[in-house]
Amino acid sequence: MRLVKHVRKEKRETLMNSIPNKPSNTLKSETMNKITKWLHENDVKQVQCLIGDHTGVARGKVLPVDKFISEQGCRLGETILLQSVVGGYAAGDILWSLSDPRDVDMILEPDASACYLLPWNDEKTAMIIHDCYTPEGKEVTFSPRNLLKKVIKLYTEQGWQAVVAPEMELYLTQASTGESQELQVPVGKSGRTEAGRQSFSIDAISEFDPLMKDIYAWAKVQGLGLDVVVHEEGRGQFEFNFDHGDPLMLADQVFTFKRTVKAAAEKHGITATFMAKPIGGEPGSAMHIHQSIVDIETGQNIFADDNSETGFSELFSYYLGGLQTFIPEVMPMFAPNVNSYRRFLTGESVPVNLLWGIENRTVGLRVPDAPSAAKRVENRIAGADANPYLAIAATLICGYIGMMEKISPSEETTSRANGKLSDKLPLNIDLAISMMSESESMKKYLGEEFVRGFIGTREADYNHYKSEISAWERRFLLTNV
């Protein structure tokens, strides 16, 4: 798969001017004209005005199309972004110190490049992803989408365009309403379930042809760049690959894809889950992120150097060094939930280290053997449960710091590394939260307000988890201790 495609040679100033802090009235009018035309062309009746919170949950409002057009967007409470997956919020001291003391709403501005039809709705419905601004027109600092835009802008200031290609793993399971019941592999069109692991089995994919056809048909309607689908190691586990492109566009597409797959599965009476480890004894699900950097002026991949012995540039080495050094400090952005850390088991296909190697899938940072235009690194640490905006922002900021501070990587790993645990990689949520909250580098580059807010929502979910007593505890501790 080629990761680097032709990038238009706009001047740096043009790209910088395309990322305004405050949308001008002219820009807002042009955006709404484009969106209004698109809504009318597609005979849309209602609009879902959406943002993604820290967990990646879609939150917002549903408006009749005429009301959406007349109001040119909508408003939403600022604290919604600091809501946890269980419905709670970051601790009060964080919540109120970060939010506006006037308790005013955010201004949600629709993005004309992030409009998607929802083919599964009976009534013609569109979802439009919005950006979050204060009433004064400043970007809300703890918005995941704004954070990714902030990181992209750092690259633009250097004359670089980041390019990414996510790979999303997921499980299909039988529909279940009982939380205490273990998830089961769904029945395919043959009337049978998978008897064992079916890695890369074509027939195993064919068992769910009706579902796959809907996913790809709906993705085409939405303009999602879905590429390959494969059957992964787990029973009922699949991986969908995306075409490479702009990080913000791909984050929007992954955000939309998750909703699309869940709706398609529900239509066919089963469940699609992006939990990192939904089934005991089966491999976890990841979000692998391929990434490279293009020089805006020349369109060349800055990771490649045909004159060097290795074919890789010095900047590529520094990028790797940044990933190895700083991934531990942003681990909650790759593994945001307690369940996320159940993936990291030695002996499984998931990496438990920050080593790198060419065509080595047992390390955390795989470097595909590719021609110059496609030189890239694949970050294999992130889980499928991660917020795509935050996971992509995290991997890009780590590489960016590496290039800025000229951090050298370790030597290439050419052997199997499944059992090689990193002494730096935090593989439990307690340590991960602690490391990110204390990271001066992340406070500097991502902003102290974002770090505080994000850690606050992670702690809120973790504290709720700790308040629940599990079946395992009752089974083994009730009468034995």
C-alpha cells in the first residue's frame, strides 16, 4: 500500500491561512452556502450536529434541516467535552477550572468537509462534524478535533504535511443484553459459527457477505476511503484498512466508520464492538496508524533518502526516536480505558514494547519495506477503542518532538520481540495516567488545559470502574479470604 500520495504544492502561507482560530463571517458564510447546497442536493430532512468527546462518543443535537440552515450551526454546553463514557464528568476542580465561569455554551461551527449521509436512517439524515469555539471565537482547548488541528498546524509551520492511514480492527458478536454474559461468535449465513481462528480466511469473510456489502455500500455513499478487509486472528474479528490521506480527514472518517459499522451490524441482528479486548482468550483489537511526512514545497517524502545506505533520512530516525521516547507519556490517548490494557499480553500478536524493525510485526513500531514515496512507520500500540482524533494527534506529536529535538532511536530489532516487555511503556492505566499527568513535554506541546481535562475524564471512568465489584472477585474471594 502506498502511503504517500501527491500533495498539492500550495505555499505554506496558504495552508496556514486555511486553519483560522476564529471563523470569519465570510468563511462562515461560504461554509454554510456549501453545506446548504449539499443538504438540498441530497434532500436531507434532519441534521445530526456532532462533536466527539474524549472517549470518542458522538455527542450533539438533532435539528430539522431548515432550523439547522437558519441557525447556521448550534450551541452546546462546554462541559460535554469533559464527560466520561459512563456519563460522569471530570472531577469538580478540573471541570470548573477549565470551563467558562459564566456557564455559557460553546459555539459549534460545522465543517463543510465533514458532512456524511446516514444511509441506515429511515428519514434522510446527515451527520455533520463541528468544531468547538468559545463565544469569543477561540478554539476550545480540550476539544479532541481542535487538538488534532493544533498538532497539524505545528507540521504546517515547518513546511510539512502529515499523511496517515489507519487500520481498524473489530469483533462481530451475537447480540447480547446481559453484561455478565460472555460474548459469543455470531452465526454466519451458513448457519454455523467459526470453530477456530480463521486468520485471512476468505470463506470466513464470506459468511458475513450481506453485512460486508452494507458496510462498503454505506461507506461509498459517505465517501469513506475504505480499502481492504481481512479476517483477523480472533474468531469473528475483522480488520478494515483506510486509504492514506490528511490526518483530520482520516480521523473524521474513522469516527464516522465506527458509527456506520455498528449500525450495519445492528441491521443484521448482531453487534460490532471496538472494545480493545472484548473476549477472553482471543486477541485484542488495535488501531494501527501508518504515518509519513511530505514536504509541502516539493511533494517529497521526508522520511526517504535515496543517497543514504539505509534509504531512510535522518529526520525519519529522529521521528522514530520521538515515538520511542514520548509514547509512554501519551499512553492514555492510545489506551484510554481499563479494558485497553488487557490487550498487552506477552506471547500475543500485540506488541508490548517500543522497539522498531523493518517488516517486523512483533515490535511496537513496524517499518514496512516500501519504495521511497511510501517510506513510513506503523504505530501498532493504539487500541481500536481509542478516540481517532487523539490517537492520531498523539502519534504525530511524538514524532514531531523527536524531529525538533533530534532524538536518536534504538538499533533496529531483527528478531522476534513478542515477549520483550518495555521497561518504559506503561501497561496499566494507573501508571499511564500518572505519566501523562506529569509530562512537561505534553503540557508544552498539547497544552496544560487539554492534559488536565483529558486526564480528568480518564480518572472519572477509572474511579467508576473501581467502584464496581466483579464476578471474578466474588467467585474467588468471597469465601476464600
